[in-house]
Amino acid sequence: MRRITAFLLAFILLTGTGALAQSLPPNSPGATPPVDRLAPRTMVVTGGVTVHAEPTSTSPAIGSLKAGQRVEVLNGNGESGWYRLAQGGYAIMDHLQPAETAGSSTTK
């Protein structure tokens, strides 16, 4: 019995909680939402946005974006509501719009 317990403990420590979250169905609490691939494109920030380490609002904040700022988006998912940024991290889609529809008054 101790061998099994030691094995399980070692497995959990080596794999971390990421393995458990990845095995959960997409709509389960704790599951990381999928992020679809898009062609890289420039987006304009329309309001203050927090940049997170993972595509969930509960993941650590690693930065922020200001209104009018331009960012390169690598991919995103309308279902999850998050974009993956070229600079690193994830931003919620609500305050980002394609640069070509943002008008010429935005600044870089």
C-alpha cells in the first residue's frame, strides 16, 4: 500500500495539476478553454485590458494593455473569449478589435 501511495504522490508532483486540468472535459471547472489558431493580425485595444498567463481570468495577471494600443494576436477562440498575444499572455476579446476597423485615430 505504501508503494502505491508513494507512486501516486511522485506522479502528482512530477506532472503537476496541468495534467489533471487537461484531462477534464472543456466545460468542467478547472479546465483550460481551447484557443483556436488564427493568422497573426494586428488588433487595437478599445479599453483597459489585463493580460493573463493563461486564457482564464483566474490565472495570474502578467501585464496590461491601454486603450489605443496595438497588439499582435496569434490566435483566439470565440467560444473561450480569449486571444493569445505575440508579446506573451492572453487577453479577453471584449476590448480588442481588428486594426483595419478601428479607424486611423489610434496610436501605436
